[in-house]
Amino acid sequence: NNTVNLSSPTQLPGTNWGKVYIQIGYGVEGPFALATKTDNTMWAWGYNTYGTVGDNSRTTRSSPTQLPGTTWDTVTVGWKSVASVKTDGTLWGWGHNQAGNLGDNSDTQRSSPTQVGTDTTWSNSEGAISKGDWFTHAIKTDGSLWAWGMNEYGELGLNTAAGTGIGGATVYSSPMQIPGTTWRSVRDGSKHAIATKTDGTLWSWGIGNYGVNGLNDSGTRISSPTQVGTDTTWKDVQVLNYYNAYATKTDGTLWTWGQNNGGQLGHNNETLYSSPTQVGTDTTWSVIGGEIHAIKTDGTLWWWGDNAYGRAGTNNSGNPSNKSSPTQVGTDTDWIAVTNMGSNILFNRSLS
């Protein structure tokens, strides 16, 4: 219940926070956060200018505030909006909606959860829903992939690029299907997306600056899903901010690509990589949180990149404490989840 920067992990009240459904995003004035608990309640806090906290107000909350309902499951956040799938397979959105990114066939801002359509087949599996700046992707239980919101750089993957909508972009205010029924997970960056299929292949589309699409070029815009390489062993992928991507394979290796001006790719340098490149030789990587944190199979927590505001969690901040290769955070071995956006980090630890 304060606004003090913290450079080491500090516990939030409670012991039943969900393992993997914490996310952080940005409102116009600063960050906001949402999390589910193991009892399927939803909690939110932070800046609330656009109703992103979801409590039917515009009041900033400095501690977790419960939203109505006990059937919340997955949640994802974008720059000013939120999307969530409940245990019954329904899809809900709230927050800013100028570009139709809530998917409710309107451009009306919502300060409390509003159901998107009447479908009950939205998947609540890990990675089945994701938000970028002004757009959203979600997967249904039949493996189909859907997109809506702003399509300025082809980030929706609908094989259409900029049009005549907001800022010269095509806008879709309700879900539109992307071809295929074997989609497994999707992760949205600021203006691009990367996804995996059930066959273990990796796909990307949208803005390609700094090689973030992983297609061995830099700057090409892709408006429909394009396969990254030929490997069929991709397990999970994360993208964060504008131009970075992180992925694990089924053999436990870690791979990164994109912009690397702060050593955030973990290759012990600041070289740009426009295709997936392995980080070291370890085969024990398990959970990736995006940008600067990952967890190994032994429950240890690791970080690299820019340590502004002490976000590494090592009780210091800023240069020269930045690291360009993985460095362990403390000695604990009970970390199970991590998520971060910009300068804010949330972790989960096991109590078993």
C-alpha cells in the first residue's frame, strides 16, 4: 500500500495466489495489475484511469481489490485493457476500447467486466489468450485462433495491413478467425504476435523491427502467420514490450531474439539477433516470464538485462548492476511463476 520502488522480492498478503495467471500492464499514468487466486477469485490494483481495475470506478487502488465472481480463470492485459476467460468458457473484457480491442462489437470504454458475445468455447489453457497494445488474440477449445482490435502493422494476422481506421489502421471490434485449428498458444507483443501450434512449430506476424519476428530479417511487416524456421520442438514462447522474444524447447533449452541493446537477450553481449538463438547450453529452463526473468526446473530464479528500478530483485538497481547473461536471484529453490512488464515484476513461490 505504497508507491516506493522495491529492489528485492516483497510478499503481497495472502497465500493462495494462482500460480500462473498474474499479469501486469500499463494505463495512461502508470501500471496496473490483475491476479487470480486458487479459489477462482479475481483481484486487481494500480492505476485505474480507463477502468482497468474492473471495479466499476476510475479510482486508483494501491492494494488488491476483489472483482465480483468466483469463476475467473485466465487473464491477460494490454496497454489499457484486460481480457479474461472464466471457468465456463465465456470471454470477458474491460478497460479502454477505442480500437475495438475489447471485442464486444463497440468502442465503448468499460470499467467492469463485460461479456464478449455468448460463446462458451474459449480456451482457458495457459497461453490461450493474449493482448498487445490495441489488439487481442484468443484460442478456442477447437484449436481455432481469433483476433480483434487495431491492425496497424498486420499484428492481427488476418492477412490485412493498414487501412483507414484509427491512425490509418484497420479496426475489428469483434473476433475474426485466423485460418487453422491446431493453435496451442499465442503471445502478443506491443505490435506483433508469436504463437505455437500443437505440432510444436513456431509462428509469428506483425511488425518486424529488430528481427523480433524471428524470420532472419529486420523490419519486415508480416500480416499473416509465418513459420519461424522448421523446428517442431517449441514448448513455450513469451514476447514483451516492443522488440524481444523468448522461448523454451521441449529439451529444456532457452532461446531468445530481437533487440538487445541492454543485454536483455542473455547472450553476454548487446548484439541484435533476428532469428532464435540459444542462451548458453543449459537444458533445465522451465518457466519464462518475459524480458529479464526465468525459472529453472530446480526452482531457482534467474535474471538478465536492464535492472532499472531494481526490477531484477537483487536488492540493487541500475548500471553497473545490469547483466547480459543469466544470473541467479538469491538462493531460493521454490519459485514457480514470474511475470513482468517494463519496470514491474510479480513472482509466485510454492508453499509446499
